[in-house]
Amino acid sequence: MYFDYTYIIFVLPAVLLSLWASGAVKSRFAKYDRVRSRKGLTGAQAAELLLRANGITDVRIRRISGALTDNYNPSTKILSLSDSTFASTSIAAIGVAAHETGHAIQHHVGYGPLVLRGTMVPVANIGSRFGPILVMAGLAMGFASVASYSLAQLIMNAGIILFSASVAFYIVTLPVEFDASRRALKILGSSGTFDSDELSGARAVLWAAAMTYVASALTAVGSLVRLLLIANRRRR
């Protein structure tokens, strides 16, 4: 029986962190979703207010189904707020709406990491899907002797390069997400939308959300190291 220690060492810890972070987001959102904001603004109203405060008038806000499915699409300039955010007046909902507004502000000012991430999406999608497949295919072809060593090695290397692009995408995502939260909290405070206590609650929700991106990045890095080790075994 083959025991893959590389998964235990390099991937499993990040997967466990991801599970913890996902649970933390849901727990903290549920906690602060029960706390109404003193100003009584909904998530959509707060997003509109913050957009206008930053001179942004060409972003459309729409409601989408689901919970915590909020996102901003730079290509269409649409800020989508989920059912749990759009009409809610809770601290959690406004914090999430402000975070997505932070992405719209990043786009408006041409924030470098956001622009870079946008250019990486096509290659990252291909890399995450086909990179590991190519590595395993090259490895299997080498072991089965259905291809020459050089061809099998070429296929594995191509897979590693593709997957590396996906890992780079996850890493670039980190400053984008942290900066969006920083902008959100700053604007919520400076605009008077939240007082110090409300900011503390929003910060707790956004920090937990940021940890999900950290966990995803660590999982990607761990998976890349694992693929490199697997490929290195073939070279020996």
C-alpha cells in the first residue's frame, strides 16, 4: 500500500485551515447579522453611498440569490449583493457590501494587483484544471513505458508550469482582498456609516473572510510543492 506523505505534510494542513476559515466566516457573519446598524442602512444603500462618496457613478448594484455570494465584476462594472446582504441592515451585511465596494474602488483607481489578477484569470483557470492532470499523465506514461523519458518529463514540466500560474493567481489575490477590506473599513469609519463598535464587528467578519483566501493560497502552494516532489521522484 502506497502512503503519500507529501499530501499530509504540504496539503492537509492548508485544507484544515480552509475548513476552519469557512466555518469562522459563517459563524461571525451569523453573529453580526443579528446586530442592526445604528444608521439603519441596507447593504445596497451602504454600497451606493460609498460608491458616490468616491465619485463612482457607473457601477450598477444588483441582487443575486444565495448567501455570501457577493462579488464585483470589473468587466461589467456590476456589484452583485446576495440575498443575505442586499436588503439587510446588519453590521455583517454592510461590512460585506463595503468590501465588494472596495473592489469597485480598486477598479476605479486602477489598483495594480487587481489589474494583474484580471489578466491572469484565463491562464489560472487552465492551470488549475489541467496542470495536475498533465503531471500525473506524464508520470503514468513514464512508469508504463508508453513514452520516452524525455517526453514524459516534458509533459510533467508543462503541467507544473501551468499549475504555477494558478498558484500565482492565488497569491496575487491576497493583497487584492486585504486591500479591499482595508478600504471598506476606512470608508465606513470616515463616512460616519459605522461607529467604533460597529467597525470592530465588521473587522471581525472581514478578517475571517480574508483567512479563506489565505487558506486557498496555502493549499495551492502546498499542492505545487507536492507536484514538484512527485515529478522529482520520476527524475531519480
